[in-house]
Amino acid sequence: MAYFSLNNASGSGNTAATCCINAGNLLLSLGIKDIRVGPTVPGFLTPNLVIFGVFTFLPIAINLYYAFTGGVQLYPKDRPFVGTENLATLLDCGSYLDPSSCKKDLFWRAVWNTAQFSLFQVSLMVLFSLITALVLNRKIIGRGFWRGVFFYPVLLSPVVVALIWKWILQREGLLNAVGVAIGVPQTLWLAEPGWAMFWVIFVSIWAHMGFYTLILLAGLQAIPGDLYEAAQMDRASPWRTLTRVTLPLLLPNLLVVLVLAAIKAVQTFDEVFVLTGGGPGSATTFVVQFIYQTGFQEQVRLYGLAAAGSLLLAAALVALTLLQLKISRAEEAGERAR
């Protein structure tokens, strides 16, 4: 246990800073002469490390074990080692562009559904978040209220969001009721593949746009006002100011939003599962749902195949995370250079 005396600290002006000497004198005047410092750092860190290890590293290790074992048994001791057989099964395709040529066609349909969803959802998410942030950054009436309105869906559970929109979009739901009232026939919004994918993307953007808007809004508020004043003095048009001043300075925030939105899109599961259940057919089945169905929902539960799918998904997430770290470091290096 570390130990030191304030009597020694207060009389030694050569090695202690003035502020520390003054603090020592103050404690001495209060009658406090000795301070004992125990091993607090390990004591504080150990419970956190134990909890983190049990709920993070242990599941990862178990998942790795299951990915390289076969059979339908749940307990690890009953599962035979099969090496990379599960990964080979998922990657066995005549053409990756044609899911029907793959041994596990549902997996590759889920991959392409996830890619399609991510492309449109991320693109539209960034676009609408940028437009919303630009509007909310202006001096408009009730700006604080509108900021809260756009951020409110982020506070809701994804399951609650999906249930609300499922009630709106079902056959006898609110949207069809309004349509019938104005003479539009009923539409099975969640029973047609095209409409189902559209509404999945729409609901996801509606639920998460506020978070990314907040990031972009913070970036807009960090841009010095002097630059806009200089642009006005040069009689720059609003479009030129946007493209030559705002967007270049907002680019680091846009890249962060882009990567974060992509990571979130690849992991999408709960709200889509509640909204459409992956249907109609497999039209909105994504990779995470394939993992869930294979490991927990089907009658024959192939835990090894589900674990192998999670490894492939993890590889994509690691790549996106490394990209985000690279962007963050480049941003920090640019700030230091300025």
C-alpha cells in the first residue's frame, strides 16, 4: 500500500509544485497529516473486467467453438469438431450473384437483401439527415421544438416503432383507412415484396434519422460564422456557399455518419423482424435474421451453421469499424495540421 506524509511534502519546496504545497498546507491546517493510497485502480477495474469478460469475450469464444463444430447438440461436449465445414457450406455457390445456385440459397438471398437494404437505407439516411440538419441549423421558429421532434423516435424501442408502423400498414390499418376514405383501394403494403422492402427502409430511416441529424448538426454549429460572412461579402450564392464552405468543412462528420449508418444497417434485425417477419417469402430476410432462424427458430437447429454466419457478418462489421477508425484518425491528423 502506497504511503506518504504531508509533513514532508509541505516542507519540500524544491520538488513539489506550488499548488501541491498549498494543498498540503491546507490539509495540515485541518489536522490531516497522513494520506494512505491503496491499490484502488485494480480494485475498480477487476469487477468491470470480469463482467466484460463474461458477457463479451466468453460469448465470442463459445461462438467460435460452435462455428467449427457440427451436429444439432446444444452442449459443447457433445458436438464433434468439423473444422471449416460450416463456412464451406455457406460459401458453396455456383455463382454468388445467383442465390439459387448456392447450397444455402437462403443465406445468400439474405446477403443480397442486406446489401440492397444497406445501399438505399444508408444513402437516403445520410441525405435526409443532412437536409434536416441544414434546416434545423437555421434560425426558424420553434427550432428547439423541431429538434426534439426529429430526435424523439431515437428514444423509442425498435420493437415499439415496428409495432406502431405495423398497425398503420396492416390491411385494416390507418393508412388503408385514410386511402379508402379518399377513394384509393386497399393495398397489402407488407404482403408485396417491393412494398415490403420500401416500408422496411422507410421505417428504419424514420426511427434512426434523428441520431445522425444530431451529429451533423453539431458539425454545422462548429463551422465558424466568419466564413459565412466572408461568403456573403463575396456575394456567393447559397448553393456556392453550401458546396464550397459548408460541405467541405462538414465532410469528416458526413464520413462518420456514413460509416455508423452502414454498420447499423448491416446489423438490422429487430424492427424488420417485427414488421415483416422477413417476408413475404424471403423478400426482407436479412443476414442477422438468417442467423436467428438457423440457430433458434427452425425445427432442426444448426447452431454451427448459425455461428459460421455470424463470423462472416462479424468480418464485415470489423472491416467497417476499421474504416471508421481510419477516418477518425485522419480527421484528428487534419485538425492537428491546421
